Amino acid sequence: MEEEVKISFWKKLKISIFGLEDYQKLAIQKTKSTIFYIVTIMLIFTFFLTITTTYKFSNTLNTIKNYINNNIETLEFKEGKLYIKTKQNVDNLFEGQVIIDTSENISNEQISKYEEEIKSYYNGIIILQDKVILKTNMSSILTTISLTDIANQFNLVKLDKQDIINILSGNNIYYIYISFFLAMYIYLFIIYLSTVLLDAILYSMIGYITGIISNLRMRYRSIYNIAIHSLTLPIILNLIYIIINTLTGYTIKYFSIMYMTITCIYIITAILMIKADLIKKQIELSKIIKEQEKVRQEMEEKERQKKEEEERERVRKKDEKQRQEEKKKKSGDKKDSSKGEQNPEPQANIKIENS
């Protein structure tokens, strides 16, 4: 794969949603960079989710204040314990179930029955002597609030009905909203971040299997990076759905299946596109190698022809040199022979007398 290129958060976000063809750039990112990306996403996600939850909580507190004012005859909180006596005609607190039981010796079995009862409602609340148990349409998990902890945190020794109404009115309510926002922000961030990281492991297994089937060898780190970024669009859609559901109560029956389907489509498509891109690069590389081989052969042919030309030139020069030497030699022989004819050797003049 290619070497890692630094990509800004917003560009990663854009690629994660719209740029499946560029997922290879995300796959080669360091795990630390990918974790930072998903943490940032979840910080933004949790921020908007907590704002929505706090808004819903503010409406609930107003409803609780009216409920206490109109339906509670006696309410007293002292030494970390709550005592409530309701009027005969009690209106519903909200669209859900309200159970008030501040008796001294309530059993765990009875509390469990109350919990099972409110689970069948979108919203529910169980008010006991020492704690409050909440169930909201945002989660099927029950939330338990200890009244003793609240008393210790805010140094509450004794409260009555009017004190609680006063707390839920005026400027005091804003401190409650801020405390609730901070507590929910931390809580929801931890819950949703851990859930997303675990989901990424599950979806990375799907990606790993896809890689094996497509005969694409990838490190698990790269597949996990792809899984993390593939969750981006489902997370955004989930945030929109939760906000709409919280504010309006509108539900999509098979939203969780749609969430999983979108993630799987992104992972499988990204891996197959990376495979196709690698095949394309291999084909291009093969063409480049062929061209290089062709160029090499042409260069070798030119080099061979050059050597042959040089060899012919060398032979020609050698032959020319030999001819010159032979010509000089013949020229020298002719001069020697002409000198011999011009200067004949003197012959002995011998006179023979007859006796």
C-alpha cells in the first residue's frame, strides 16, 4: 500500500461519507490517528445528544414540578430518605408509568416487579425512599439515582414539598440543568464511544472475511481503520434519529438493521474498490514494465549496432593503414630498383693475351 498521508479531520469526515474510492488513504492511517478521529466524532455526537436530552429533561422537570404541586399531598426528605403521600386522584406525570412507594420495608422482589412494570413503557419512574429509578425512551437500561448521594453532594439535610418546588423554580433550576448536562455528557460519551469501538471490531471481522474472499491481503489494522470510518454515516444518521425520536416520539422500527446494513455496505464496497484499484495499478505496472523492457531492448540494439559500426570503422581504418603501409613499401622498392639501374656495378676489364 501507499505511504501514510496526513489528512485533516474534516477531510477524513468527507472521505468517510462521500469518498469510497479514497478509503485506501484512510486504511493506511496510524491507529492512533483513527482513534482520535472516532473520539472527535463521538464528542460532537454526544454534545448534540446531550443538548437534546437536557432539553427533554427540562420539560420533564417542569412536569414534575406541576405534578408535585397538584398531586402530592405530603413530601418530605430528611436524613437521605424520602417520604411521599399522594392525593387520591393522581394524574399521569407524562406518557409513561409513575410508581411511588416510600414505605420502610420494601423488598428487593417488589422493586424488581416495579422495574419490570416500567420496562413496558417508553418512559417510567420509580420513586422509593432512598433512590429514584428512571427509564426513558432513549435506552432500555434503567438509571438509578441515589437520593443519599444527592443529599451529600448538595449538603441537603431536610426538604419539604415547598422547598422542592422552589428548587425547581427560578435561577436554581439552571444549576440543575448544568449539572445534568455535564453528568449526561460524560456518561453518554463513555457509553457510546465504547459501543462504537466494539462495533468496529465486529464490522472489521466482516471486512477481514471480505478481504479473504476477494483474495486481498490486508493488515488487520487497515481493515479496522476502514470499519471505524465506515461507521461515520450511520453515527450521524443515528444522532438525527435519536434527536427526532426524543423531541417527537417518531420511531423507525428497523433502524438498527438499517444502521448495520449501511456500515456493511461501506466496508465491503471500500475493500472491493481497494482490490479493483490494486488490480488496475498492477495492470499499469505491467504495461510500464513491458515498455521499459521494450526500451531496454531498443537501447541494447542501438548499442549493438554502435559497436558493430565502431568495429567496422576500426577494421576499415586498419585496412586503410595496411594499404598505406603496403603502398609506402611498394614505393620504397621501386626507388631502390631505379637506383640500381642508374649505377651498374663496374665489371672487371680483363684482357686475355694469346701466347
